[in-house]
Amino acid sequence: MAYDITSPTNERIKRLIRLREKRHRDAEGIFVVEGDRLVSRAIESGLEPLETYIDDPNSDLATTDALIVEPTVLSRASYRNQSEGVVAVFEQFPLTLDHIDLGDTPLVLAAESIEKPGNLGAMLRTADASGANGFVAVGETVDVFNPNVIRASTGALFSVPVAVCGLDDFGPWLEEHSIRLIAASPDSQNTLWDTDMKGASALLVGAEDTGLSKSATQLCDSLVAIPMFGLSDSLNTSVSLALLAYEALRQRVG
């Protein structure tokens, strides 16, 4: 078989390796997706790959522009050093609040100060599964295009409108669209079951270790507790958001 790329020192391969780091991705305004399922979902969502690298010319993703790469070399370029058969490069898409289509009675999921890419990916899956209008990451250091976010989201990053902003922008946007902000807080006397989420709502969780910031708490219209009956004093932040989202969904369809 004739490969287009056979050496791990090839400049394209070295560039793919550099794109593991946020600063290099942001400098070029691009991100990387790996694996047939995730690349296919990105394309199905309307994104067009700028570059495609495959190790099998019989792949469904073997377009005329795709470069055939020797399997061990493609593994070298892959984030986990284990090729999933295809690596594609896409242009970063806007992460602004105005890209969220709110509709008539919006449900928006949000999280403040997300530290772990896996948690962000899981939250995007919840947003997709619960039919939320969008997801807002509050805190501008969030790396939405991190490979672990893409993997953990199982492609939900491509189907859920995502915005990244600070509280200074989030608050006025909520007010402009008459959206109530409801946040999880262990100190609240009200449970998620006692709180009306049928109207236009944004559901917010804070960081696992510190919870909501004081500024975020002051911005909220309602604080709700998630009852816990065991020894644990906290839940994974993505689990907390999922519980809020599905209580809102239950109220809306119930």
C-alpha cells in the first residue's frame, strides 16, 4: 500500500502533535477530532474538515483530500498515542451567547469554573440528551476544544450550542431574555423538587471543590439543594447538573 505519510518526523504529524496544546489550537483557530464516530458526527452537524488523515484507504472517510498515513505514525499523532483510524482538523466555531437559539421557553444548562475536561464533556452529553437549548461555560479559561472534552461529549459538542463567557455577560443576557437562574447549593432549604423549572430557566452548578462563587450566588433567582442521604457530602458536578436538567424535563413533559 502506498502511504502519503510514513515518517513521525513529517511536518504535518509534528503539527498534529502540537495541536494537543490549547495555545497552538487557539493560535490557528482550529481543533482536532479523532475516530470514525466523532469525525462523522462533526461532519453530520455541518462542520467541514480542513484536513483528514486516515490509515485505511477503504474507510468511509477516505475522501479525495484525505491523506493516507502509516498506522504507527497516525498513532504517534493521536492524542492517546493509539490511532482510531482517522484524525481530522476542523475550524473552531464561535462560542458566544448569541449563537444559542432560545426558542419560546428555553432551558439552558450552565456551569461555573469547570476544571476537568471530562466533566465538561459529560455536561454537554446531558445538555444534548435533555434537549437543552444550549450550554454556557462561565469562566473564560475553559478549553472547550480540548480532546478530552470532545471524547467525553461523544459528539454532543457538535450538536449543542455552547457559549463561554464571564458573569458580567451572563447576567445581562439572562435578564434580557427573561430567563430565571436556578443554581444547585447544598445550603438551600428548597430542594430541586420544590422549585418551578417549567418557565424559561438556566440551571447552574459550581466547581466541585468550592461550589458557586459569591458573585454567581448573588446573580441567582433561586438556590436549590439536591437531597443526599449517605456519607457523601457532594456529588460530581456533572451528575448534579444532570439531576437538575432531568427534574426540569420531568416538570415540562410530566
